[in-house]
Amino acid sequence: MKITVKEALTNADIELEAEPEDYNGEQGLRIVFPDKDSFVMVEKNGEWQVVDEEDVNPELVAAVAQALKPHSRYNSL
């Protein structure tokens, strides 16, 4: 699934790919940047959290989580 978020510093649109991934038995999504860097997010207690990286911009995480809310509501991730 493709999602579009605003880059925190420049406010430019960034198109990301969200690919389903099993993360230690939990259903998650690997968020892949155009340059192929990536991180995994898992929904816990209604909140999307990064689970495999520590140095991800919190504003980017919030933007991705916001974009994923309708997806998780309708697809029961």
C-alpha cells in the first residue's frame, strides 16, 4: 500500500510503501522510503509504534501513524 506524508522540515510530500510484515509474531507494516531505507511499525493498544529502529524522526512517525489509522480500522491489523 502506498501512503503519502509531509516531510517534517521541507513540508514536501514523500511517497512511502507500507508492506505487511510479521514482527516477532505480531502483524506489522514495514515502511519503505524511496531510497529503500525502512522501519517496522506495529499497532499496540490502538497506537502505531516503531519497533525495530530508535532514530526515526518522531514527527515522521506521527505522520505515518496518522496515515495508517484508517487502514488499521478497516483491515483489522
